[in-house]
Amino acid sequence: MPPKSGKKPSAMQVAQSFIKTYYKTVSESKKDTYRFYHENSHFLHSAGQDQQGSVTGLDAIKAAIAQSDLAGDAQKVNVDLDPGSMDAQNSANETVLLTVTGVITFQGEAVDRSRMFVQNFCLAPQMQQSGKKSYYVLNDAFRLLPAPPVPAAAAAAPA
């Protein structure tokens, strides 16, 4: 969202505005995250060392979201960016490259599980009907990182 002074927003301003809205949607209405994408968007969500193929287009992205950890047995997904980081930079054709790390917790399963993640976005500009400039997700590459191994001593300790 552009600042009121009429200046072009920095990549970090665009990124901060985007992630606030995006991760709120992930936490509150997982199935609606497809609304951040367009027909020309590319989407790749993987876990651990699994290699997944990228999908393109809204129907394929909706289907991928429905099959991802975001739509699994968890009744609620909580994203915590405090232990993570965010980097943003301007790129070609007024796009913004964004890398986010944090912790995602899947709640409501037999056992809540938390994992670190890294997510890369390329945000592309678009003009809204009102004439305001906004951004959509052109590229999204998300990886749920492997859980750290449990040390042998901790695994053998009595409960």
C-alpha cells in the first residue's frame, strides 16, 4: 500500500503490508489463500526434502492448497514470524522479491506440531479498479523444514 505522501513504497513496506494480510488469511481462512494469486501465478509448497512440482493457474493452485499441509487435519494454522526473518528487495518490472522465515503450528490434530518454514514470494504489481496499485503473488515457493533430530539421550530419557 502506498504511503499517503504519494511516494513509491519501498520493497520492505510492500512486503510488510503483504505478509500481514497473507499470513492472517493463512491463519484464519486457509482455503481463501488462493485469492492472492492470478491465473499466471506459480505455486510450490513442499515439506522436508520432498521434491514437489510447481503448479500454475488458479484452479491448480486451489487444488494444491486443498492437498497441502495447510488444508490437512489441522483445524487451525498459526504462523509466528517473531522467531524468523523477512528480507525484501525490488526487482525487474516493479516486482518485489520477498523471503520469509518463521514457525508454523498446526493445531487441532492429535498433537499440535510446530515446524520452521521458509517462503519466497515474487509480488507483481496490479492496478485495482479504483486506480490504486496493489500486488499479487506471481511466484510462491514454500518449504516446511524438517523437524530437528531428537538427540539420542533425550529420546531414551523416561517420560
